[in-house]
Amino acid sequence: DQQVKQNSPSLSVQEGRISILNCDYTNSMFDYFLWYKKYPAEGPTFLISISSIKDKNEDGRFTVFLNKSAKHLSLHIVPSQPGDSAVYFCAASSGSNYKLTFGKGTLLTVNP
Amino acid sequence: DAGVIQSPRHEVTEMGQEVTLRCKPISGHNSLFWYRQTMMRGLELLIYFNNNVPIDDSGMPEDRFSAKMPNASFSTLKIQPSEPRDSAVYFCASSAAVGSQYFGPGTRLTVL
């Protein structure tokens, strides 16, 4: 039973355009959400997070949107750059639990 | 800061052999996590420790897997005996607070 789902295994965009990565969750107890980025042969690195008390969080070119009623979050990258090409993982946790539940990831390719 | 250190980076072994993966968390982090990444199942949490105590081992696949954290700066994940289906990338991560975790570079395990 996948509690965090990333339904698009891959996404390809042109440099300079917007990249939108989507994530859905089923567990209504989740109240903290994170995005991680992973390059080949490296571990995932933290990118941006959002608490359930907010619906948007922005950090430079990266913005995460949270729609609690739809149990959906998305990561927007504007403008996309070739160096953004990586696998992006969505993750969620609940309360004071340190445990993160990850989606399977979306491979983003930004073409020059 | 050196980040999370894992060794070895690559391990090739034969079915039935014992495999030990090692992890040094970031100094000062009080939580440590072991994950396994496969194409089929994505990133799965195997076990996590808080203050060197195992808190949740529900993700450990079977008795062939065991993990220890004898002190705050070292943890091992052992597979005995190993099987071909254990082939995966194993990540260690550490955290100082609820939310973001810092991942090591991973150990790519191949069991022949």
C-alpha cells in the first residue's frame, strides 16, 4: 500500500521553462512534506519542505504547493536549468515521528 | 562537516555470504535511518534508531537482516545469509530533528 505516490516516472522539459512535479498521499495524518533531489551515484539531498499549516513555500527557483483537501502537493521549478536534471522524491511524515515515507521518484530531464 | 559516511561504496558477494554495511552519521545527529532502494519498490525504510535505540524495524524484510548502533557515531546493517534478491542500493541517513534527513552516498550491493 503506497501512501505517497508519484505517478509520473519521468518528465522532460526545455531549459528556461517551468517544471512541475506532482505527488499524492493517502495518509491524512501526514503533516510535513519534503522534496529530495537525487543525482546518479549520490544519496538524496534535501531540497524544500512544507508544513501542513501552509499551502505554499518558496525558495529561490523552487516552490512547493500543498492542497490538503486533495492530498496533493507539487514542486515547481522556474526557470528550469540543465543542472536540475535528477530524480525528485516526495516524502511525508506525521507529528513528531522522524520516519519519512517516500514516493518512488520522478526523473526530470531538462534539455538545453 | 564530512556528511554521512558509508562503506563500502560497492560490494559484490556470492549468495550465502555475510554482508556488513557500515555508516557513520553526522556528528550531533541523534537519529539514524537505513533505507534500501530498488527499481520495483523505490526507497524503503528498513529501520531507524533514536539515541542509539532501535525505534521502528518494521521495514526489515526478514530475520536475515539485522542492524546495530553500538554508539552515536557508528551503525551496521548485516545480511546473513545474503540472497540475489537483496541486490540494491542501501542508504544510511541521519537527522537532528523531525523533518529533513541527510543521506550518505549509498552502498551498491550485488549478490551473485
